[in-house]
Amino acid sequence: MLQGAEGPGVRRAMEMVVALGRIYGARRLVPIASAQVSGVSYKNLGQAGLEFLRTWAQEGARARVPGFLNPAGMDMERWRALGIPEEFARQQEAVVEAFARLGVQPTLTCAPYLAMPWPARGSHLAWAESSAVSFANSLAGARTNREGGPSALAAAIVGRTAAYGLHLDEGRQATVEVRVQVPLRDEADFGALGILVGQEVGQGVPAFVDLAGQLPGEASPFPPRGGEGRECLPQAGGGREKSAVDLLRALGAAMAAAGAVALFHVWGITPEVRDEPALGRAPRRLEVASLEGVYARLNAPAEKVDLVHIGCPHASLDEIRQVAEAVRGQRLAARLWVTTGRAVRDEAARQGWVAQIEAAGGHVVADTCTVVAPIQALGIRVLATNSAKTALYAPAHCGVAVRFGNLAQCLEAARTGRWPGGDR
Ligand code: F3S
């Protein structure tokens, strides 16, 4: 491939994979089972990025393993109803078309594992979206570094990636043992914890020593060694509590956003450390005694809320069900977006939950999220969210003020148009 026998597009991809391997001291390439490619929103990619993709496709490059796309800058079907400017929409369509010519499926979600079997334990991947990387490594027990958009695409085109970092056993050893001395009440607390730990740990591998007791359910929900990847659709519990998987997704996404944490362990729970406890031992200790500082930092002193965003990372069926049940029969004063992948939205529609949310005036938005959509063009000034990742990113990426709290607070803000009193 490096000699160009398969064309200039493949040679370009192999050059990228090999260059990364050299930089990180990799001794070999490993075949990958799939690639997940970020950098899809036209808001971030721009015209130069679009031309780059078109050129690569013209050079004959095609993904040779299953490749999935991260969210785009809009719902590809309902962009008009959501107020996305036409000029932006046309360029976004061109981006998705260019990726399609490169053989990458327009899944347009940061949670592809919600609509397909989880990646197999120990399989090598080249995934780019940081929350998906956290999920794949930590909860599925697969192996991926945190790729950039172009390097994930290059890996898809050559079907392999350089074996360094988290592809190797030694890269998966914990570097910090974390003890959590505060009760975690909900997904917002798990996210706030993720912000704090991510900032402390940076690129390390945290192992949570005593988190199992703060998760719902008695047994680890993750597949055993040698077990098949788990199916996630259709799957929605019946209670008001978030599932352990959704809480850990919130934690992992926040750690990845605040630091560069691509793998974490939870003693007794996550698959690798459950089977090999020594992986979760580390000489450095971190004790978390309070989350108040995180809430203070993530919350602006805004009262009026323009848009409430639930679904970062993209919402599971269970999360959509919870929103639908909470807003049933209400009339919302602020805009509400529940963002998710299209396959999950379709299933939620079959269950009647999309109709319930829409009847209240909200939207279940597929293919995008508030961080990558041009929400400033929609007149949004204050955003409320139960996602610590969105709360951290939105001020810089979207130029909005943020209120951050749990699902009940966010839905109260959607109902009244104002953030309910009292910070957490
Ligand atoms: Fe996904 Fe957007 Fe959050 S890509 S992880 S919903 S910032």
C-alpha cells in the first residue's frame, strides 16, 4: 500500500497510519474491526475539510472495514423544522456525501454501540469521538486509542492501525486509584465527578475503587471475557433511575472532555478489571471529597433558559423514555432537544416516546448535538443541560452561557423557561 499499488488514496492513508506509528514508537500494525470518524460537522470542517474529503475519494480511497460517522451539524431530515440555515444544510449534505463516497456509513452518532452489537472484548478499533472511545475501552473492553478524525479515516481505508498506547496490555494499567467520598445522586453528579477526575488525571487511566456501591444493579452489566458483544436495541428499563451503563457513559464522556482519559476502570464492575483486579492497582491516589467547585465552575448566573439539551453522549432509549414520561401532558416554555442516533430515534418513535415529547413542544433530534450544530444561528444564548461534557464545551464551542444540573432540573427549566432556584 505504501508503494501506491492500490492507488494514491490508499497510499496517503497508509502514510498517515505509519507516520503515527513512528511518532508513538509502534512496532507493528494491527487489523481493526471498525473505525469511528469524527470531524463531520460542517461547522468544524469548513470548506477546506470538505475539499480534502472529496480529493481523497477521487483518489480512490474506500473504507475496507465498517466505518461510522460522528454527529453532523444538523438533523439530516428535519433541519428545516429546527431552523438550520439552508446554506449550512447544503454544505453539510455535501460533507456526508463525501464520506459516503469514502465508504463510511452515515450513522451520525457518537454512540454507535446503542444501535449495533458492542465491539468485541479485546478487538482493535480506530475510534475518534472521545466519549465513544471511553465507552469502547472501558465498558466494552475493546482497544482503541483516541484517534483524530483523519487518522480514524485513514485506518478505515487501510483496515489497520498502529499498535501503541491502549492497544497494548501495558497501556491499560491504571495510573491513579480514585476514591469517591461524596454520594453521587444522579447523572449530573457522575458527570461532575468526571470533570474533576479528568482534570486531575489528564491522559492517565483512573481506577475507581469504591464506585460499585454507587451504581444501580447488583452485578456488573458488562459481558464476560470471551462473551459476545452486547446488543443494545431495543433496551429500555422501566424505572426512574438511570442505568449503570448510562451513568458510566456520563462519567467517561466528562473525563474525556476535561482531560484526555480514554480508558477507566471501576473495581468489580468494568470488564477488564473485574477479571484482572491487578489492572486496577496504581501507586498514585486521588480522593474526591466535594463536587461543589465543579458545579460552581460550570454554571453561569443566567436565569432565563432558551434551550434545554439532553443526550450528550447521544441518548439511550431509556433516557428518551424518561424524558417522554416526565414531559407527558405538559407545554414547554423553552426549546427542548433530546439528541440521539437515528436508529435509536426510530425505535423511540415506535414506542410512542417521540410523539409524547413533540406533543409537549420538544424535539427528538437525530444526527447532531448542540455542540456541533450552529445553535448561535438559532438565537440560543443560554443552554441548560444534564451533561457535564456539554456544559464544559458549549461556552467555548457555541458562545452560549450554560446551566448544568440533573434531568429533573433541566426539564423544569424546559417547562418554565427559567433555571430552577439553587445551585447544587
Ligand atoms: Fe456526542 Fe455531541 Fe456530546 S458528539 S458526546 S452529543 S458533544
